Amino acid sequence: MKVLILFAHPRLSRSLVQRMLHDAVSTLPGITFHDLYAAYPDFMIDVAREQALLLEHDVVILQHPFYWYSAPAIVKEWLDRVLEIGWAYGPGGTHLQRKFLMNAISTGGAETAYHHGGRNRFEIAELLSPFNQSAHLCGMGYLEPFAVFAGRWMTSEDLALRTSDYQGLIEGLRDGHIDPMHRLAKGYSLPLAFEGHRSHKKRHAT
Ligand SMILES: Cc1cc2nc3c(=O)[nH]c(=O)nc-3n(C[C@H](O)[C@H](O)[C@H](O)COP(=O)(O)O)c2cc1C
């Protein structure tokens, strides 16, 4: 599978966790790593370029620190500008169908805080639901998020292990050892765009 990583960290020079994840995957062969803040320091996103990149890939990873229970601002700008009606969704908006989307995030909060009754009151999956539903609207599969919780408080050994988990996931998706259909987010119901595709494949298999 062709993997596109859209990376967003507004202060990479001060980053620890995302820097580790960045360094583990940014130069992997066969992966397209695209640093949005580096490409668009003025936020003037080149929509045609971004859409062309999306067309060339099967799996899109949004890799970013978790900011205000969501993503840094450029990710929102990217969604607002690139996922146009008539291209990504709506009449004629079929270009992302049967591709996959995943968030790869780092948080300040501990995993135990992301529960009902915990300090952050919601599960991470609930907080990421706008991404989940945006993927659904565009006919994409939404994958279980990859999260490094409270990475800045981890020992360097534990952070290195999580980093290598991430690298393994990206390589597995790239090489086909990990089937994205087996990594869909919990409870995710595939959009209709996949139905035709699956029965089409089944017809050809018999
Ligand atoms: C503007 C801002 C907003 C943040 N919002 C959250 C948040 O909502 N939840 C959380 O767990 N951590 C939050 N954090 C902490 C970051 O997610 C955390 O420091 C980061 O993921 C660590 O990665 P880094 O070392 O690459 O920056 C926030 C940090 C900043 C600067």
C-alpha cells in the first residue's frame, strides 16, 4: 500500500515525542512524508498539490500532537481546503473512496485520563470522532488511532519502544503485512463505497 504521512507540529524544535516518531518514519523508503508546517508556513495550502498527493496514496496518516482535544490548526485548514465538495464528498466526490485514514497522535494526558470519569471525561476515540466521521463521509476506512500517551513522561526506553511500534505499523501497512481492513477503528461501519468493492472482489474470486 502507498502510505502518505501528513505531519503537523508547529514547534518541531521543541518537540520530543513527535520528533522521535518523525525521525523513525520520515525517511523510510516507499513512504511519502509531508511536513505541513514546513510546506505551508503561511497556511497557504496548495490544494491541487495536496489532492494530487492523495490520489497517489492508499493510506493517509495524520501524524500530530493532540492539541485542545484535536489537532494543530494546520490540520483543520488542510481538511477545510483540500477535502472539497465534488472532489472528496458530495456529487462526484469519489476520489478518496476505499482509501484509509488514521490519526497518529501524542498526548500530554495519561491514557487513564481519557475515560469517562477520568480527568478528560472522554475516550480518545470519542474525541477523534470528527476525523472518523470525515473519513466516513469521504467513503474511506478509518483506522484505529495510534497514540503515544504522556510520552514526555515515559522513560527513554519506553518511548523508544512505542516509536518502534509506530515504525512497525507504518512498514506493515506499506508492505502489506498489516491489512488496514483488519485495523479499522472499533465499531467503525464501513461506508457504502466499500460494499460494491467487496462484492466485486468476491465475484471475481469465485
Ligand atoms: C497548544 C497545546 C494544546 C495541547 N492540548 C492537549 C490536549 O488537549 N490533550 C493532551 O493530552 N495534551 C495536550 N497538549 C500536550 C501535547 O499533546 C503534548 O505535549 C505533545 O503531544 C508531546 O509531543 P511533542 O514532544 O512532540 O510536542 C497540548 C499542548 C499544547 C502546546
